[in-house]
Amino acid sequence: MTKTKTFRAGFAALIGRPNAGKSTLLNSLVGEHIAAVSNKPQTTRTRILGILNRPEGQIAFVDTPGIHRPGYALNRRMMGIVADALAQVDVVLLVCDATAAPGAGDRFTLDLVREAGKKTLLLLNKIDLVKDKKQLLPVIDRYRREFDFAEVIPISARTADGQETLIQSVIAHLPESTPLYEEDLFTDQPERVIVAELVREQLLGLLGEELPFATAVRTENWREEADATEIHCVIYVERDSQKPIVIGRGGALLKKVGTRARAKIEKLLDRHVRLHLFVRVQEHWRNDPRTLDELGIEDAKR
């Protein structure tokens, strides 16, 4: 009798400092643009699940906010999401920027991983930017002195270098299990949430350094019509003075955001989209529990 091949399934958390490339990696692994990506810190604000199916196993990747010391209620919730993920997943994937110099934030991150006590793989990301791969050796040595990683895997989220090794390694560390999700599912995120994130991604790319932290996006209305999907999204800002900046002169910036976001949304939904964007002043939304609830930024303590 032929022995049935072992199938493994479980959860793997993508953990790391802001701008380590976690969301880019998630999108690449899943093959769908489900997480907002930008060069601004704290782009990811909530838990995003991406599901990868292979004949030998199923990995539910959990993308988490970048690890930082919280200030606003928003940031405290973000860090609560990180802690919740560390507590619940089977494997931790610590994503580090191989080109960045170590700092205090790295020690803080390692302390969180150490406290979690989970099997952890170190992913050295952005190796496509490292000309001489020998430069990775002291980086690997430094991290190995700090923590007993199950494996160290150099990768590039941008070029997919090393990702097959990563996938096979994660599956090998997961428990034997039947699939956790249907095979045709690539995320548990509602389309309304992904759309809001795609709009926010374009905002992050077009605004200056400070204002993105004060903006958020929520899908308010969604209507399926015969020829298109009509979507209304509201963009929150915190002060009256920020509203004209987001709109731009003659509405130019908001129009550019809408044009770029619509192209990505149409690719996601595979149909024509009419996207309407509105800017609303919501003072102190980063400290307002009700607004944070509406934005889907969950409070892990509840």
C-alpha cells in the first residue's frame, strides 16, 4: 500500500521593524496585491492574512504592523496585533532588512520574539541590494549570537529570490493538519478592506513625510451595477489644514490617487470600477476607539 504523503498546515507570522519589507513579501508569496506597500513607516496597521496552497501544505501568512514603541491609541492597537499574532501562530518569520544598520529597535524586536518562545526563522530581506553576498555573513553571525533561530534564509521580496526555500522551510515546521482554508482562497480580508488599503497605498506614495500618519481610508459604500462596481471611499484627516493638501490644487492630487487606485482595484475585482473619493476631517481619530473600530484596526485586548 502506498503511504500517503504528510500534509501540513498552519499559521506563520511576518514580524519585523517598519520598512523591513513584510507586506511586499506577503504580496509576492500569495501572488495577489492584498497588503498596502510604501516606503513610509507603519504602512501596515492591522493583521492581514495571505494564504498559500501547495500540494504538500498550506501556509496562512499573517502580516503584522511594523514593531515600534506606541504613542497614539492607534499605535497601541497595532502593537497589540503583533503580540496577538506572536501568541497564536505556529511559526514566527522575523523579517530584517539586510542592508540596514542595527539599532535599538532591533533589540526590542528580538526581545518580543524571544518572549514568544515560538520556532523562529530569520529572513534576511533585500539581498538584491547587497552586491557582495559575503557581506551577509557578519549580519547572520550577529543575529545568531542574539537568538537561536531554527533557520536563516536570505531572500528578496522584490525579486522572489530565496522564496521557494522559504516556503518549503515553513511547511516543514508546520504541524500535520488538514487544510485550514478552501484551496481557492488567498485571503480572509473582505474586498472592501483591500480596496481601502489600495487607496491608502496611493496616498502614502503621493503625500509628504508627516501627513500619511494622520490619514486613514474607509470604504463607505459599495454597489454592484450592470456595467461596473461603484465604490465610495472616505479619507480621514485630523485637521482642517490637512484637507486641501490631500485634495491638491484643483483636486489634482485626489484625482491622481483615484486614478492609480482604480487601476489596481479593477485588476483585483476583474471588472470596471467607478471610484469616488471624499476627504473628511475627523479630529484625533488616532485616539478615538470608535473610529479605529470603524477602520477595522482591532483592539487585541478585547
